[in-house]
Amino acid sequence: MKIYNYLLNTVSQKGAAYLVLLDPDKLTDNDLSRFITHCEHSGVDGFLVGGSLMINGNFDDFLSKVKSITTLPVIIFPGSENQICQSADAILFISVVSGRNAEHLIGKHVLAAPLIRKYNLEPISTGYIIVESGSITTAEYMSGSFPVPKNKPEIAAATALAAEYLGMKLIYLEAGSGADNPVSNEMVKAVSSICSVPVIVGGGIRSPQIAREKIKSGAKILVTGNYLEDENNWSLIKEFANAVHVKIPITV
Ligand code: 1GP
């Protein structure tokens, strides 16, 4: 419960937590160290590592490098059961509750659970809700499931509540990496107001203003990935952190 408690404490102290997604396919060794250091100095609260599809990256090597660079929590955000590695601090144990594909609801988990135990990784059970966001996203395609229609916040809310009743400790509202549009404020509000566990929002968030809107709508953890893959956008990381940390005074 160490990392889950860290997230809860961060939410309680700062109002919300800001996590940055590191995709092993997208960052070179050289950029990785500079990027992580930049994130640390800009107020990021931790890192997610993973991707729905990995083509070039070596997950274990990448994760070990990340851990050797940062003291912030490093949490696996697995795109598959192959993305489990001993050097991480925790793993989001994700069930794609928006879909009806048994493999992604429980099947992959049966394969993953013994390894997670062997590695003594902290599993954080997460109800993962993929939301329609424009073009079909990799997460949507790879999970082989229909997303929740973007104009149906009540479906997302009922799904999240069911996940919470099943014992899940986080709800992840996911528009998909690089999504055309983020999850709507209305949907974030509907889910956050019905759930008592923290709601993560990610996918297609490209400005601190949009990040702040999601927090004001009730999100407790915000994730960005794709937008920061362009070094020209790194200067905005601090603004993203300030936009998320609604309880602490803004620093420039
Ligand atoms: C994807 O929610 C994350 O799983 C982050 O999305 O890469 O679009 O920021 P982006």
C-alpha cells in the first residue's frame, strides 16, 4: 500500500497528483535522463511506465534506467502481461471495465498475478474506462473493446461505481494516448461525484488549462504523456504541475 498511500497523501496535501507517462518506445537514453530531471524540478509527483504497443523498447532495461535516475515513484502502466518488471515500485493492476473482453477483464491478470507476487510489486487495482475520443486509439484497438460513448457520462459513472464496488482502488478515465479529444468535463464530473476512490484522467491533454479543468471537474490524478514527447513542450511541465496542484500556491 506504500505507493497507493503516497498517491492519497499527495492528493490530500496538494489537491491532486500529476503523473507523467514514459513510453519506452518514444524516449532515447540521452533524452530520458534530461526529461526525468526536468520533470522532477518542475513538480511532477511520479511516473507511469508502459505503452499499449511496444515495438523497439526493452521494457526491463528502460524501467531500470528510470529507477536509477529518479527517486519519485515509478509505477508500471502495463500494455500487456510482458510489461512486468521487478525494479518498479508498483503496478496499476488494470481491468478494462468499459469492455466486455474477458481477457482484459480477468484473463491477463491470471497470468500476471504470480509474477507480481514473485517480484513483490505493489498491485494497485484500477478500473480502466476507455472513452470514445475521436479516431480509434491504440488502447481501444488493442483491448478489443468498445469504448464508452463520449456523450454518455451516465454509462461511465455506472461503470466506475461497479468497479469501485468490486474493490478497485482507482478509476482511470482514459481517452487514449494522443487522443483527438480528452474525456469531457461533464464525464469527469459524473464519475468523480459518484465514486469515493480517486479518479485518474488521461489522454489527449495538451494544455495546463485543460488539465486544470479536469481537476476542477473532480479528477484527483492527471496524466500526460504524448504532448511532452516534443522537447519544445517541456517548458510547460511546471505549468501543468501548477494547474494540477490546486491546493498549493502557484510558482513560476
Ligand atoms: C495514455 O492517459 C495516458 O494512456 C496519457 O495520454 O499520451 O495523450 O497524454 P497522452
